[in-house]
Amino acid sequence: MSVVLENLTVSYQRHPAVHHVSGEFADGEATAIFGPNGAGKSTLLKAMVGALRPDSGRAVMSHRRADIAYLPQQSEIDRSLPITVEDLVLSGLWHRSGAFGGVGRDGRMRVAEALATVGLSEFARRPIAALSSGQFQRVLFARILVQDARLILLDEPFNAVDAKTTYDLLALVRRWRAEGRTVIAVLHDYEQVHAYFPYTLLMAREVVAWGKTETVLTDANLRRAVERAAHWQDRAPVCRVDGEAA
Amino acid sequence: MLHLYDLLVAPFAEFGFMRRALAGCLALALGSGPVGLMLVMRRMSLMGDAMSHAVLPGAAIGFLVAGLSLPAMSVGGFVAGVLVALLAGLATRFTGVKEDASFAAFFLMSLALGVLIVSKSGSNVDLMHILFGSVLAVDSAALVLIASVASLTLTTLALIYRPLMLESLDPVFMRAVGAKGGLWHLLFLMLVVLNLVAGFQALGTLMAVGLMMLPAITSRLWAHSVGGMMLTSVGVAFASGLGGLLLSYHFELPSGPAIILLAGVAYLFSLLFAPVGGALPRYIRSRHFEQ
């Protein structure tokens, strides 16, 4: 199993948010994507799952689509819809059920187990609108548990989540690592990265450093990341780096 | 009791056109109610309005070709509506224009074209008929059309309910798992157009969307679950149809606006008193207990 970025560039209105990024994620390990705001972290994840189209280059994953789980940012989800917690978690079985198929009794069992794991067994029948941000994030983690994927992509999983919930969900990340799954998470908390993610991709549109966390998150690298992120130009010249030759 | 009978039952017992109108209202309510609710939940409440205008030139061309013929006008209206939906969808996909703006642009062009065609070639009476319809003029053929659309709508919605709902809830996740969001969306828009076409014979292009949206928006104030909302919206739509027909009969009002206004009254009442989202129950609940 491998997750490789080949010279990936993704732009918004011709301004690259992810610029000629190449590298390979450590297989069966947890990698944090770290960097200042606007560094292209979420954009990179979206391009990896195919929700955004790259301008050039590609993300090559040896995983089948059913083996990739993706947690979007909470702001992308319409929480006002009258759906129950159970129904939302059941959507994690999409690869089995598709648009029309059934989920079966064992599917429902898996959902019940997942909800128990994140501590929300009592909430199965509640509407999602009645949940707090932290509870809702637990529900989304339950959906990932149900997906049972080998590659797990998390976009800012701990935003607007209290300390206890963060701690519980980080324990899940640790468990996934122990199970040999590949976890890639966009994070903002330096301490979390150090404690739970052995590998880090530090980026500011381009790769600043990528490798073992302790060698990546140095003061010098972090300073470079902030400097590069600040270099936004309205009239930047067209990039001449030849993707294919590089 | 005789009095009540005269008031509520006699009009339907005595006149075939009233019975057909009532059956038409029931079928329209069954189709439009759930479709309207899905529009509300997909935050596309105004899209129904846009689509109802988009239908006009097709209906007008149908009218030009075959006169006041239901099949011709329905097919024309359906084609025009789906065309606008497709063009707007394509424009959103390949340019930076947002979906609602794109729909607004295309339906306005379509509407202008429709008015142009009608005014060049028909009398004002015809224009009035297309714009306002007449539920009392629903004949057996129209009834069959409306009922067929309702059946098709309910069956299709039942089939595409899961992807449609999940796509509204979490579009990025759905793209990540490779679900074909665009396909369901297009199917759903076709249902919207179909229901508007079914409605415009009875209510006119302007009013058809009223029976679709007002009961649907009202239903969100009454129920917690989607099923409950669908039942409520169908119920409100049918009750408005029944009440509107009676008002129209007893006070000699045009039936279309009477029906929609009654749905509006139901909405205003619900705004104040509905248990789930109404203002008064919310106020009472906000005065919580000490423990």
C-alpha cells in the first residue's frame, strides 16, 4: 500500500494553493499535515480524495476507493437536516450498500459498535441537529470506524472540540496506527502532532519539510513555513516549473 | 347537519368538475409536497420558483403548435424546464458562476422568451390561462397526467432518497466515496419540472410552485423526522386544495390563488403556533425549569 504525491498542483483562480508537491506518505503510519493558514493543507486532502481537480500532477494511491475514509471539515456538513445519528453513521457503509442496497443486520451491528466506541450509544436515534460540536465529531469518527478503511484522511478533526473529546478521538488515532492503518491528518496543534504523529508534512503551498516529526518541526523550518505563506502576490508571473520533467 | 352538508359536501356531490378538481388537488399534493420538502432541505427553495418560470416558453410553443392541448403544452414545458436545468448545471460546472445565480440567469431568459412567444401569437386570455391555469378546467386527461406524475414522483423519490439526502448533508464525503452526486441531482430536478408541469394545468405556471413550496416550508415547523414532514406537507397541500376549492365555489373566487393563499394562511398560523419551530412554543420552551 502506498500513497504518493507526484508533482501535485491545485489552484484557485490560477493561484496555486498546493504547488508542485511530491513525496510519499509513510505506509501504516500517522502523518500530520502542518502549516500556517492558507498553506493548502485542506486543499491537498480534497485533491487526494478527488473532490478537487488538480491542475497538474496527481495523487497515486494503491488503495481501492472503498479503502479510503475521509473526514471533511465540520463546516462542509449541513447539520440542520433532520437525520438521525444512526443514519449518518450508516452512510459509512456506502461502499457495501450503494444508493439502493441494504445494510443488513451486521451493518447495523457495526454501527452500534462504532457508536459504543465513541461513547454515543444512547444517541443513535437522536437527530444530528441536537448534538454539540464535540458529539458531532464523535459521530463522524464513528462513521470512519464503520468504513473500516486502510487509509484515513482527517481534515482538522479537532477544531471546535473540547479537550476530553480530543483526547478520546486521539486515542482512536493511536488505535488505528496500532492496527497498521495509514492516518493522514491536517492539524493545528503542535503538541498533538508531537505526541501522536510520528511523521509530519510541513507545508506552505510547497513542501517545507517532510519526514520524522522531530526533524521536521524545528524552529528554522517553522519560520520558513510562515515566511513562504506570507508571499502572496496578486500579479505573480506564470509558473514555469515544468511539471512532467521535474 | 344539512347546513354543513351544503357547505362542504354538496359542491363535490353535485358537480363533476369539482370532484375532478379535488382529485387533482390530492394527486398534486402527493407529488409536490415531498418534492418541495426535498427542495427546502437542499436549500433550493427559490429554485422551484425559477423552474416554474423556465417552463413557460416550452408550454407556449406547445400552445402555438397544437393550440390549448394538454399533451403538447406539457411536453413543451417539460423540455424547456429540463433544458434550463441542464444549461444552468453545465454553466455552473464549467465556469465560476454559482448554481443559484446560473439558474436565475437562465430562467429569466426563458421567461422572457415565453412571454414574447405568447404575446406575439396568442390573445391575452391564453396568456392568462398559461400563467394562472384553472383547476376547475381539469379534465380526465389532465387528471391522468397529474396522477401519473404523482406516482412516478413518489416511486422515484423512494429510490433516490438515500443518495439525495446524503448529498445534501455531506457533499464532500459523497464525492470522496465516489457517489455520482450530479446524476441524482439531475434526476431530482427532472422531478421538480415534472411536478410543475403537472401543476400548471390546474394552477398555472405562477401558482404551481406555491403548492410545492408553502406546504413544504410549513411542514418543517411541525415535525422532527423527514417522514413526518412529508406527511405534513402532503396534508397541508391537500387541505389547502380542498379549502381553496370550497372558497372558490362559495365566494366565486379564482381557485388557484384561493388554494395558494390558504396554504399561506396555514404557513402564517404555523409560524406562530407550530409545536416544533413555531414562535410561541419556542418562547414557552425557552422559559425552562429551575432543575
